[in-house]
Amino acid sequence: GDGRHFTLSHKIGETVRVIQCFRSDGTLWGEKGNPWPLWDRTSGPATGVVYGDRFLQIGQWRLGALNDDTFVVEHSTGHTVQTYYSWNEMKPGGLSGYHGIL
């Protein structure tokens, strides 16, 4: 990535599929190819990864539990990109400064 995109993908054999691409502007991309591949990177010591009270931060992205029922994906721009609820609901973002786990 480039800091503006956070991609979840998986690999089976040689086939790589993007599950979801979160964008810093609060929008979501589905399976639209793999413009930010991760599987060609070598593994090694992690950099830019920190954690705190119920959150994990990777670069400019923070994923965390807002409360016992709500999990959010946010970018350092203040956009909440995706919200997941314990009652099997999720809402796309585009919201700015909504949850504040940053």
C-alpha cells in the first residue's frame, strides 16, 4: 500500500483475491482486481504496527472495538470506513470523525 488503501486479500495456490479494499476517503472497493498486492512482499520484522486499548494500528489505519458490540475500521484522515456490529450488521463508512478511536 500507499497509506491511502487498506486491503484484505487471500491466496489459494497462485490465485490471489481481494476481499475488500478500504480507502482513506471513506469508500469501499470490492473485488476489482488487485491493484495493491500483498503476497509478493517478503516477511520480516513489522514496522508501523502499534496497539493500544482495544485497537490495532497499521500505518495510517486503525482497527478496533468501539465497545462490546461495535468494531470499526478508520483512517488517520478521520474517516470511519466500515462499521461492524455484533448483531450481524455492517455499515459502509464515508463518515468523518464519527467513532473516534484514532
